[in-house]
Amino acid sequence: MFGLSKSEKEAKAGRILDRVDALCRKEFPQLAATPLDDVECGKQQLEIKKIQLLYRHLDIIDTKTSVLLRFDGLLVTAFIFLIGFGRMKFLTFSLDSFLTHSGLLLAIVSAALCLTIVSITSRFLEYSDDLDSESKKLAMVVARRALYYRGAWFLSVVALGFIPLALLPALFG
């Protein structure tokens, strides 16, 4: 994640796991309150529910990211249209040209971040007998993808704000 140390990444993943654990205990109280002779089975079932919940979070992040990627495509199209509409030459130094090219760059960087989120990697899908370590790995993936999504979303919003600013000189100048 962006400049975080290993201990900070693990702390963030730990907070996610704590929230998921609390949600699972609330949603499945029968698993958290198993008889003493069946405690290990109850813990294992609770870990499986946590892993399922983490995968649901990944699905949500992936869905939101694919929508943002489509929006970034529209932004790139709009900025390219503005470049063609204004008959701007690349690397000209006017305010509208600067805003248009900056917005285009932000939209492209946002799309690149989105592609790192939705890319299919199987590093974290390796089979593990230890469900606790698997849920920790998944929590790290959820934290990283959520952070990248927030960054891509922010860049897209800033790029969207550049469109009316780039049009101002053409409308009033």
C-alpha cells in the first residue's frame, strides 16, 4: 500500500479482521456460542464465515472498480474530445490546454489504478490448512484494494472538475 510499513499494513488488516469477526459473531451467534466439546469445530466454521465475508468485500470492491473504470473511459473520451474541439496542440501553454491535459493524465492514472485492483492474481488464493492465516492474507488484499479504489476515485473526481474549468476560457475568452 502507498508507503505503509509492514507493521502498519498488518495493523490495518487486523482492524479489518476485527470488524469482520464482530460482524460474523453478530450474524452467526450459534457459531460463536458452541458447546465446549465442539469449540474447535465452531472456531473453524467461524473462520470459514469470515473468509466468505472477506470474499464478499472483494466482490463489492471489484464491482465498484469496474464501474469506475468505465467512468474513467468516459472521462478520457471527454478530454480527448476537448483537445480536438479546441484544436489544441500538444504541449501548448495555455490555461485550457494545461487543464485539459492534466485532467486527461489524472483520468489515465485513475484507470491504471483500477486495472491493478481488478487484475486477477492468485497469490492470495493459495490453499492453506490454516484458516486464520488465510483470513489475514485476505484482509490484507481487501485493505490494499480498498485503498487503491479510494485513490482512483479521488483522481477521477478531480479530473471531472477539470472539464468545466477547461471549458471556461473557451466560453468566456
